Amino acid sequence: MKTIRLLATIALSSLPILAQEAATKPTVFSVGVLPFAETEDTKSLGSSASELVGVQLGKSGNLVLIERSSLDAVLSEQGMGLTGAVDPQSAVKLGNLIGAQILVTGRVFKAGKNTYCIAKAISTATGRSLPAQTQVNGDDWMGAATKLATELDASIAKNAADMAPKSETAEARIERLKKWVEGKTLPKVFIRIPEEHLSRIIPDPAVQTEIEFTLQKIGVTVVTNENDAQVVVVGEAFSERAIQLGTLVSCRARCELTLTKKSAPGTKQVNRITTGAVDIAENTAAKQALQNAGVKLADWVVAELVK
């Protein structure tokens, strides 16, 4: 499978990014430069132009480039073609597949006797796009690529907060949730979310553990007997091995929840989520993927408790 070859790129490009997210402001971004679209009279120029722009962007200390071969493989596999003409919604999907925070797309075209190259950097987190353009003077494609890359690099750095918002720390998340429930009467909650990894039952379910941990941190009483609870959260979760390259393993996890309140019999609230994680050990990657699901669903559970 072509997607298998992407895991190393995802993991290796994400490591420096994760380190930067701990800083006050993100300064390093993983970037994928797609082949630029072409017109009838600029055939074969789009791919070359994007390669040159990628080379120049790679010289920036603010950007980590995704390998072009990985981009081409996933574009082909996802049926997006190799034109690089993706909208913000497609960019988010593609960015998640290749581990890119920013995608650079572009187009080469002629207007009269002049050749122009335009590009835009699209955030895969927010959909925000930053445009850039230049005219190609004669055959000076390197000069045009340098100008385009310099403009894009400066725009990305200037709008860093909008292109890749800073991740919320675990501590900040708990403090935020505490403010949600401050001054409110909190119900007793019963939680049961069994998990499976492939065909194996997982002890100490990670999703359930994460939700229980979050609730206890903000002062909610979690009970072991469903009859003692005022709110019941049940569901199921599973994880499975996704792709592997060398010692790196990726796992995907899916969790579905149902929340019912005894004060409102006959009604229920439901939610579901799919997440992923990468590690050198399969079981750890599976657990982390499930924990990631638990973190996101815990916010939803707390929101339902204080309604």
C-alpha cells in the first residue's frame, strides 16, 4: 500500500513540530508543496515551478518540508490527481494524511506574452490561506521561485498563530474545564467503555480512564455502581494497527459514546470520534490513540454535565 510509505514522514516531521508547540508561539511548520497546476500553454512548467519553490522554502528555518514522493503517492491514492488544485477542505484531509500543517498550492499560466506564477499557503488546521504571486522574467524560474518562496515564508511567519494555533496543554485544559463547572452542582457519573485492539480485549480501557481522570480532576464523583449514578456514560472503543515503516507503528482508534441522565428519562446524547497515534510499540500507539479520543470526548461529557 502506498500509504504505508507515509508513516516515517508523518512521524519524523511531527517530532520537531511537537517540540515547538510547547513554546509560547509556534515557529516551525511542516509543509507540503503540491505540484502547481498548469494551463495548455504552460505544460510541464507546473511541476518544475513547485520543485523550485520547495527548494527555496526548504532553506527557511521556519519550515520542515514533506518529501515530494510522499505527497505524490497520497494524492494519487486519494484520487486527487497531481495538479495540486485542492480547496481548503481537501487540504485539511490531505494534511492529516501526510502530517503537514501547511500545504502550498499554485498555478503557472500565461497572460499575453508574460508568464505568471501564483501560489497560496493553506493551513490544514484552520483553512486560512495566504496568497503570493510573481512574474517570470524570461527563463529566470529560479528568481521567480525565490521571490515566491520568500513572500510565502514571510507571510507564514507573520500569521503563525492563525496558520497553526498553539496546542492546549493538559494543565490548561483542566483549568478551562474547572471554570466550566465552577459554581454548578455536579452529578455522580457512571462510565463503562470497553475496548478492543483488533480481536483482543484491552485491560484498563484508555478512553474510560481518560474521561474518569478528567472528571475527577474537576470535582465530579465517578461511581462504580450504575444504580448510584445520576448520569450514565456507556459506549465502545476499538483500535487497530494501521501502517508501519521500520520501527514506527501507527494505530487508529474509534470511540462511540451514549450519555443519559436519569433526570431526563427516554432521552440520550451521542458522540463519536476517530483518532490516531504513532509510536515504536504497537500497544503503546493503540493506547495513545484511544487516550487521544478520551481527551476530546471528555470535553463533550463535561459540557453535557453542566447543561
